Amino acid sequence: MNIYQKTQNIDIDYRAMRIIIGLIAFALPIVVWLISLASAEELTSISGAYHTNGRDVFVGTLFVVGAYFVIYNGYNLLQATVSKIAGVAAIMTALFPTAPDGDSINAIAFTHYAAAGTLFIILSIFCLFFFRDRANRKIIVAGPESSGHESGRRNVYIVCGVIILLCILVIVITGFVLESKFIGGINAFYWAEAIALGSFGFAWFVAGKILVLFGYKEDIALE
């Protein structure tokens, strides 16, 4: 076991933090939308919550996510490094707000988009590489009895990662190509953000054994 493995050995309740991060991924889009609805404010993106009464929720949750990723080490040096980049990106997304609808993109807004884009890309990397790689290695050592379970979870990670990438594509198209967040009267920008976060939250819960799919045998130690 190296210093990046089993971070639960550090005096931090990582399981509780995992649950909090997953819940934030699912709840943040809903909460800021409900706040804007109650305040009769138009919300065209999750980041746009900064300019509504949902600002404190938006900024606060991003700081929680950023702090977790900064201290999270994963299972090797690469995961530790990428996680810390994600943490900094989350905090920068909160500190540098997006431009209000109708305003031109300035340096602050550009920094926001760059940070948010980095964060979303890293979320897909977690699903498509880190979670999947661990499942692949477990398949190799598990034998036929448990390999089917890991194969099922690996497929979950792949699907979630691809969904996140497709959502990033929709965000880029609606935000920078079409310059309209709506497609056919639907706020495609907001829904792409929400679905991307939900997909990561789902994969995160499965990888952390918070959401049990396909059954779990005893955990397989990997060096």
C-alpha cells in the first residue's frame, strides 16, 4: 500500500465526504433552480445562479467540492494530481463568476468558463479512466466468480463518462457556437450541466460503493 492508497487511513471520514460530494452533484442543479423559481428569477445556467438569490448555495457548494478534491489522493500520484487540479478548478469557478446573460465575455467570465470546462473534463476522466481502470484491474485478479460484477460497473463508468463528454459538447455548442442556451425552447445549456453532474454523481456513488450495483464481493486489494 502506498501513501495514495486507502486515504481512509487519514483522520478524515472519506465515506461521509464521498456521500456529500455525490449529493451535491445531484442536488445543486435542482436547488439553484428552485431558488430562482421561488424568487421569480430566470436561470439559464447553473453558473448563472451566481447572479440570483442562489449565489450563496452555488459558491458554497463549489468550495466544498473544491476542498474535497484538493485533499483527495485517490490510489496513485496521477489521481492525486488530477484531483487537486479539479479542486482548484472548482474553487476558481466559484471565485470568477460567469457573465450575466446579455453581457460580453470579459476576463473574469473567460476564467470561469476555462475553470468550469476543466472541472467537467476531469469529471469525465474520473469515469472513463480512473474508475474504469480500477474495475479493469479488479477483473484481472477477481476470477470468473466476480469479474461479471466488475464488468457491469465498468460499463456504468463508461456510459457516465460518455454522457459527460456529450454534455460538454452541448454546452460548447449552445454557449459559444449558437450563442443561445435554448434549443427548441428547451434550456439545453442548463440541462447539459445538470445531466453531466448527475452522471458523475451516479458513477461516483457506484465507485464508492455507496450505490451498490451488480452485487459486491469482498473488496479486492490492488497494489
